[in-house]
Amino acid sequence: MTDRGMTDQDLPDGDGGQWPLRLSAMRRRLVSNRFPLAAALALFGLLLAMGRVTLPLFGALSLAMLAVCLFAPVRTVSERRRATSGTGGVRARETALFAAALDGIPDPVLLIDRRGAVRHANLQYQRMLGAMRPGASVQIRFRSPEVLEMIQSALAGDAPGPVEFLERSPREHWFMLSISALAADGDRREGFLLHFRDLSELRRAERMRTDFIANASHELRTPLASLAGFIETLAGPARDDQGARERFLAIMHEQAERMSRLIDDLLSLSRFETALGRSDFARVDLIDILVHVVGAFQPMAGRDDIAIALDRTALPDDRMFVHGSRDELIQLFENLVENAIKYGGDGGRVEIIATPAELGGLPATSIEVRDHGPGIETEHIPRLTERFYRVDVETSRGKQGTGLGLAIVKHIVTRHEGRLTIRSRPGEGTKVHVIFPATVEDNAANDMEKVGKTDT
């Protein structure tokens, strides 16, 4: 069979049997082009009737149009449908591939067309900013005047710079938003790509730094003001008052010690926050550290009739090794035991319980410092490791607290790749639970012990 778009030149010459095929092809072309032919003849007839063309010219134009309809290649409706469906399939695959590429971007990304209608919101956008229906206007989604002005400027053909804005729904996030035009041919813009860079952690860190400076300044200013007042009094009205001098000097000494403790804690916290390496880490015995800390705090606990008990009965032997810094671990447990004595000593005893545990499926050591004091309200627990956070400011200052002890504990635990958990209820005391991974040597010993038991 001859193709429907085949011309006479495509058919072999010298074969009389091909003429019926030629005639059939011309008939099909004439039928397919009947409407354009009829319209052209009607137009030529109208021009002839109006005297705009002559009769010979009318005949020539009609014959030319008839020849075009007879010999011009044409496609059937089914052929056009197949061609259209093939093009649509390619475009659908390209669109799906482009959407998958956007979904792989770790930042929120929004694709809009040149009218501002949403074409695709990637997965990270949907997680952080919620779902966005394709076809919806992007200008309805955002309320920030800076964002709306930037989008309108881009749609108008300008190239606006990035803007920062705060998005409060569904959660509070700071974003740096930039918009880029997508050009298909030359300068013709087919759409725009909106890229959202999350600045939330940076803003949170800046706020914490500002709060830290304000709190540290306040904590240092209070004892300094007290010292300045006492010095002024001793230099003036109480110059010759021996009793007042002795009383004021005792208070001044207490305030100076408070400043010294605060500065020491600030230096420790700064050292832990900026420490990058762990070159001073070695294999250390946690039980030896706990015995040292308990002995150091026995006099302090004895003055308040508080008993400190170290329970290690659950351990397989009297030693439990971890990879860490001895000085940092001593400071960690000193802070925990001191807090238990100061704020939980009403119960009359402080317990330190050492047990074997697991961390991430590997052997670990668990240490729990438990007091039986008044306990802590649940809403305070998530903030206990914040710098300068106090449940009761007056009580903390009265017990010579700096508000940095648990913040230091958190950083030491993090440096040792451990885990910190605090549990407390009013009237039931407080439990501070820390877990450290055991050393590689201990892991190998435990594996050998398990193999030996299996063989037996």
C-alpha cells in the first residue's frame, strides 16, 4: 500500500498498474483538503463577482489551488493523534524527571510559571512549609510584603535580589528567599524557581549568643555592684567601725568567690564549646572517678547530714572503662553530685548507681545520680541545660549556683559521645542519667566472654 502522504514522484514509473494507486491517493488528498479548497474557490468567486480579478485569473487561481490540494502531502486524523500523543509522552517524562530532580534538593524549592501559578513544590518545601496545590497562585501563600514585592518584580521582568523573612506557619522559620528566571528560548521566561535557604539555626544561635552576653553581664554586674558599695562604705562612714569592717569583708569575700566561680564556669563552657579535637582522651576508669568525687564531697554532705552512696553491685567487676578525659569527667560528676546535695539534699541521701547498658547497640556504662529532694516541675526539665537557666533564681544564688553547671555537663557528655537524660517529678526527687560508650577493649572482652559461654 502507498503511504497517505506519498506524492506521484514517490511511485515507480513505467508500470501501468500503479495508476489506480495514484488516483486513489489524489482522491484521498482531495477529500482531506475539501474544506480549504471550497473556501478558496468561494473567495476567488467573490473577487470575480466584485470585479477585482478577471476570468482568466480566476481560472488560473482555481487550477493552482486544485493542484495544491491534489498533490500536497496530508496526514490522517489517526496519524495526527499518534504524533500528538508521542510528543505529550516525551513532555510528561521530562516533567517527571525535572520534578524528581527538584525533590532531591535538600532545601525548599518552589517552581512557578510566568503568571505566578505553582507548578511544583519539592518534598522539602512540603515538609517545612506545607503542601502547595499545583495551579494555586504563589502570591496568596505568602503575606510578607518583601516576598510579595520580590515575586511581583520578577514576574514583571526585573531581577530582584534575595530577601529575608519570617514564616510562622506551620512552624516558625527564618528564610533567605531568592528567585531565578527559567528561560526557554533566548530571553523568553517560561517560569521561575524560588529557593528557600533556612536561616533558623543561625538566627537561634545569634539569639542565644545575645542572651548569653546579657545574662553573663548581669551575673557579673551584681557582685561587682555589691563590692563597690561595700568598698565605698568602708572608705567612708564605716572607716573606723571594726565590727562593720569584719562583717563587710566577709560579704565581700563571698561575692568575690561568686565572681570567681562564675568566671571559671564561663571559661570551662567556652573551652568545651570551642574544643574541636579530643587529643587528651584516654582509657579512664569511671568507677575510680566516682570514688574520687564521692570522697571529695563527703565533708560538704556531712555538714548537712546528707549520706552519699555509690552502688556498683550491678557491674561485672569493680572497674568500668570509657574513652575520655579524666578531668572533664570529674568536673561532670562533681557538678551533678553538687547539684544533688544543694537542691535535693532535703531527702537526706544522694545515690550514685553504676550499671552496664547499651548505646546504639554497643556495650556502654550507665551512671545515675539520684536525690530525694523536692523535685522539679515538668515544664522546666527541657530547659535545665540552657546557660543561666534557673528554676528558682533566688534559691540558686543563695546556694552559690552560677546557672551554668548543667550546660557544662551537656557539653562534656556530647564531647564523649554519650547521652544525658533528666527525670523529675515534684515530691519524688530528681534522676540525672548519663550513658557513655565502653572502650574498644571492653567490647572485645565482652565478645570473647560471650563466645566462651556459647562454646561451653
